[in-house]
Amino acid sequence: MPRLGAHKKTRVDIKGGQHPEWDGEVRFTIMKSTAANYRKLEVSCYAQEPRSEDLLGKGVVDISETLRTGEFDGTFAQPLDN
């Protein structure tokens, strides 16, 4: 999957403890290419501690349907790769 350098972060739920809440909106500029490798979004999840950021997991989301319809407001139920 090509890396285009677009990195975005959501806000940290400082008081979230073991059950943080993620409900941030993130917007990206998407290329008009029809190539399948431009229809995937890599998502990584980190635990932010005072002195480090630990990778909890990452996964790849197929955004083809979102690009076809123009929007998505929901969740993706898929296991993350560690």
C-alpha cells in the first residue's frame, strides 16, 4: 500500500483509563485514482503514556464503499493486527 504521508491524530482521552472513548472526526484528501491500493486506509492505535507511545495494534480498512457513496458515519468491526 503506498504511503502518501497523510498522518492524522485524534484527541487523547486522558481520563479514559481501560475504556477510552474515540469519537473524533478525521478528514483526508483522497486521490481520484481507481487503483485498488488507493482504496485502503491504514489505521494504527497507540496508548499514549507520559514518556512513550505504545502501538496497541493496526489494521487496514477498505474505503471503496465510502468513496462510492461519498460519506461514512459508523464503525468498522474488524480485529486489529498486532
